[in-house]
Amino acid sequence: MSAAGTSSLMRSSSRSYALPRLQLVSRKLRDVCLDEELWKRHCFERSSWFSFLQNRRKVFASLPESSLAKSGQVDEDDHGSLLEHDDSPRIDKDHFQFLQDMANWDPAFPDEQVSWYDEYIQRQGPTAINWLEVPRLKQGGSDHFIEVRGMALYSPNNGDDGLGSQLAVSPLDNGSVCLWDVNGTRGKRGGIIATSQPDILFFDGRGDQNTRRSKKIDTGVTECVSVNNSSHRAVFAVQSHLIEVDLNRLEVVNRHSFEWSITTLSQIQDGIPMTVGTSLGIHLQDFRAPSHAHGDAVERLDDRGMDGDNPFKAIFDPNPLSPYAPLSQPTPTSILHLPRPAGDNMVSDDIYVAGRFSNILHYDRRLFPKIVDSIYSGSRLSSLAALPHPFSTLDYEVRRRGEFSAERVHECKTSGSGRTLIAGGEYKTKGSLEVYGLDSVDLSSDGTMQQNSTMKNRYTAASSIILSVINHGTKIAFSDGAGQIKWFERDGYTECRRIKIGHSDEPTQASIFASMPGSDDLARKILSTKTQDRDRPNEDNVIFWTGDKLGMISFTGDTLFTYEELQGGTGNESEGAVEEERQRQVYSQRMREALEKQADEARFVQGLGL
């Protein structure tokens, strides 16, 4: 098909939105309709970034000519603008301006694999909230809802298991481990496929004392589970203990103890130790090394009277503590292993730690436990993410005005071996989205990293604390304390879209003190479900953990699964039980409404001064 024909198809299809249907006509039309440049153009034309730029130009165009000339003058030597190079009559100035604007907007980096078809769906397509199956425990003739205490994603053999499986792994409140099928390769999509025996995550095994809060997983710890896809093992943080579980057998294979409560875990990468954050220090945990503390716990789990399982034995242990980095201020909340520059799938030796303190701490694994550097934030940070590409606040400011040439944009993206550190947290009760540009001192991929650029969005990012931040496609995604999930461009300022996750309609334990209809859930942690299988379009969803259950945002018109579909295969519930459950829900709803009305009346009377 000629360029003119393709251009005509692009213009007509953008008006009729017929591209998805045209894909079914023939393979040639399918290839044309899935053309990356075509969908990249659609993403740009409907982006809020382009709308802001057009509105800005309209404002300047409405100014007097003298003011417009002064404010619109651009130094070509500094910004590389080619707007005045329109001497050739063959160049359409408007078309040239459009291409330059798109180059300034383009969030992708060279050699970065991007599906612009998926990007368009994520930016402009419909969304649906899907709630994963709720774990339940049958007791006394009724089902009791078991709360989920964390979340991580598990791709067996890094997605190379022959099925492309992806599972969600979570610890439950009763001390068991639960697995969900995220993409439906091993069972019902969104359904539970396996659950371990209860109490296996409690350090002293199963017993009557495991109902005590001091034995259970701390509800305030968000990063309490980390998964190794290669070894098929997951590590869970339970108070001051690390419990290592074999995900194939769902059995405990190792236990490790620390002197203080564990508050966060890093991700597990092959060949390097995991970083563990406790309330008063940062530790390196290498699972390849032999375990000295409680090393015989696995072989002697049947003997609950052994002194080796006594946690107070460490107080009188004459052996010195393993090297660790003490913290002057307590409670780290997020640990990040910085990736190497683009093109290298390994992580670097740089470790960044954020938490309830004003600085982001920087450690080098080769010099641990010595602290290398720190980045002043001023916020109470909750989450960290990174990109293996450079970031410059000044460059993004100029690009938002559409003043860089395509060549200058490419130069900005490829210069140096910089990387980007993304942080989310709270600053004076409002959400703070922060982006830091990092570069090595000696301009090598293994050199010591230092900060060279800073962007802090504390006004338009979120009205409340940012809880979790990730990379999603070519966008930054984060969840906030208002129950919303937002997507921003990589400049950290331009919002792409937002979604409110709402409240689960799945029936849970009947209680008049349960979540009111008006009190929506919020996502404490979000993750991208992107896998290495690039042949399946629109599979990059966002899975989230609310603090007691799991949900998933899909970019589809309808939900991928419902509560009735997940429960329909059991066939154990009679019509009478279903009706009884319905009546229980109706009664609970009425009592909630009555209490809510009574509270409103009390507030109204209090406002009258009575």
C-alpha cells in the first residue's frame, strides 16, 4: 500500500474508529492496522501533552504582536528549533511542526521495545476492575473471608515454562500461602489454584498461639514478599523472620532471623544477594551462603522443643552480628536495586533505600555497609521505581514547549549512561511524585552513581499520599490514598488518565462495620502483568493489593471474570444457601445505611451547637 493510501486510511480510521474491525478482513490489512507508527500517531494526537501544547500556543497567539515576538523568540543555538527553516516550498510548515511536536512528546527511548497498539488501549481504551477470588475458610458451617497480607508476581522460569504462566503469590492472615492464576493458563483466570497448609509462615510452626498479633505478618509492611522465578521460591517477611517457601510444593525450606522487625524487602535477582530492610538497619541476605542462624530448622521441624527454634537464644549468642548498615532514623519502606543502562538486563551494584526519613540512601554492594551518598527528598517516601534511561528536568521542560528538533531529542535520549530514579510518597499531606536523573561519575556503567537532575511534583500529582509507583509501558503509574490509580508521562508533570478502583462487590464476612459503599478501596501496591510473550496484545494489565484482597485493572470493555464465574464451578452451594447469603447482604446493607444516616444526623445536630 502506498504512503498516500496509508495516510488516507489513517485519517479515515481515526474518525470512524474502524481499525479493530479492519484487522479481521485480511492479513495485509491487519499488518497495516497494527502498524506501530500509525498507533503512535493516534497516541500523540489524543494525548493531554499535545492538548496542553496547543492551548499554550493559542494563549500566546492571542497576545499582542510585540509580546508574542518577545515571548515566542527561541534561540536556535540553545534549543535546536527548526521552526524558521521553512525556505523550501516543498515543506509543509504545519506538517513539519506536527512531526517536531511528536518527536518532543515521544516518551520511548531508542531500542526500547514498545507496542503502540497496547499504549493506545492503555491511554484511551475502556477499563474494567476485576476482583480475584477471595480466599475462604470453612468453619462452623459457614465460609470466613481470609485477608490477603501482601502480593508479588511469579513467572515460572521467567515465563519460559511452555505456558507463559503468571501467578500472584500472597501470604494470608492464617499463615498460609496462596497462588492465583493471573492469565488463565493453569486454571480459571483470577481463580485460586493452590493454597498451602495454614500456619506455615509462623516461625515456631503450627500451634494455638499463632492467633496472637505478634506472630502474624505485620499489616503495615507493604513489601513483605519477594519471588525468585528461577528457583521457584518465595521469601516472606513475618515480624523479624524470613520464611523461604518452595512454590512447587508450598512447603517451608528455610528460615532466617534478624535482630529487628523486617519492614521491607527488595526484589530477588539472580546472582546477587537480596536486600532486607529492618526497623533499624539494612542487611544483605545471600541465599546461596549456608545459614548459620537456625540452620537445622528444616530438618527438625517435627521437634518443637529444640533450643534452636527459641528466638531469645540470639540474645546470648556469642557470635558477632553479620555486617549491616545501621539507620539513624527508623523504618525503611522501599528498597530498589538500580538497573544497568538500557541493553543490559542485569542490575547494578547500586542500592537505593527510602522510608520515613527525608533522604534517599545510596549504598554500593561492593562497599557495603558503607553509605555512598544520599539524595535529599524532604518527603516521606513509600515506593521506588527505576528506568535504565537518562532523565533531565531541563530537557523535559523545553520539550513540553515543543522547541527541540527531532535530532536534539534523539541526542538527549542517547547521551551518557544515565538512569532514572522514580519515587512516590507524601509531602505535607499531599502526594509527591519525584523523578531523579542519575549518572555515573566516570561516565561508565559500573561507576559510582550521582544525582544530576531533580523533578518534584507536589501539587498536581495527587491530593493524598502516593502509596505505590511503577513503570507501565511508556508511562509512570501510581496509586494514591484517595483510591485512584493515575498514569503520568515520564516528565512527571503531564497526567495521561486516572481510574478509581471503587469497592469490591464480592460478598465478604457480614458485618455492619465493614466498608461502606462510599468508602472505596485503595491500592496499597500495584504491579504490571507484562510478560516476555509479546505475541499476545493487550496483556499488560495492572494488578493491585488493597490490604486485604487482590484486584486487577484490565483495559477491556467488560470484566475478564466475575465472582459468580469464579465460584460457579464448585457446585456446592444450594439455592437455599444462595438466597440466605443474599438476604444476609441485604440486611447488612440496610444496617450500614441506617448507621450512616444516624451519623449524618449527629454531625448535623453538632453543627447547630446542640
